[in-house]
Amino acid sequence: MIRFAYANELPADSPLVRSMFRDRAIQFHDRLKWDVSVDSNGQERDQYDALNPLYVIWERDDGLHGGSMRFLPTMGRCMINEHFLHITGGRKIEDHGTWECTRFCLAPDSKGKVAAALMLAGGELMQELHVERFVGVFDARMVRIYSRIGAAPEVLGSVGRGKEQISVGLWSFSDPLKHAVAQSAGVSLEQSKNWFHTSTCWKHHHMPLAA
């Protein structure tokens, strides 16, 4: 199932959260050799995890992490504007309708449909929170994954060549695309919407204002 939750809504010692940060260490530090920090518990976190981001997480039947993404509004601090301006030609992306998506991570033993389910959940988030676009940094290996899912981004800029290429992409979401991604994920649109509407994220954005 998909979980939508802000960082402060997730118990730090839960098996789901611990396994998410461990899987991030395996993917980004061990396998991709990125320059990221891994703590003594084998978990990868960075300064943006401390900004109360919104996480979209595939939770397996055993309660552990199967895949995840992290979201932050571009009107606040985000990686694109603080570390990747050399890819966007110095252009900052600061827009109320654009959120940043980072740390797209899959557990080592995740099935192919998990990536599609995460992209579907991202589309659900966009429609329900009235976000117009997602922006994110991706490497060359992700091009094949996005193409297979049917959710290829508009590329704003790239550096490097071949397997070393890093790009900044922009995603929008339409109803036809949502149907296509749902089919790739093997998840019904009704189930996807239900996961969002039962989340703490939904409740957070629809709390009545105090008198």
C-alpha cells in the first residue's frame, strides 16, 4: 500500500522509516556511489529530511519499505535551487505550483510495479493538493524506468554523458497519463485515491480553520 505522510507524522523508530533510510543508503551510497552521509545505523539522511518533507512510501505487507519519494515546495529550501543551478543554467525554480521530488528510492528486492505505483501516488498528490508540476534531478538509469512507466519528464537541462549524465526534469500529470500509469502499477484509480484520502497528509490539508 501507499503511505502519504509528513516527516513529523512518522515515528522515527518504526520499521517502515528505519528500512526506508537503510534502503536509501543501499541505493545511493552503496550501489550508485553518491556522496551521501550514512550514519552508524546504516541509514542515509540529509539536511532536507529535517525540513518536514512529505514522503510517499510504498509499504510492503510486512510493514517494511518497498520504495519512496520525498517532496518539498520550491518556495522554500530545496535541493534544485541550492545544489543544481549549474544544470538549470542558473535559473531558480520558485513557484507555488511546483514541488520538488527527490530521493526516488526502491528497495533492492522491489518488483517493477512499485516504481509505477509511486509515480501514480505522485500524480494523486498533485491533483489532490493542487500542485501543477514536480521538478526533480535524475540520473541516466531512470530514463528507462520513466519511459517504461509512461511518465517521462520534460528535460530542463543535463550535464555529463552516458551513464554519468544527470538531468533536471519537470513532470505534469493528466487524466490519460494517470490511467496509463495506474495500468502499469496494477493499481485501480479508486484504490489510489482511497490511499490518499485515508492518509494523515489528506487530513492535514483539510483541517477546519480555527474560529
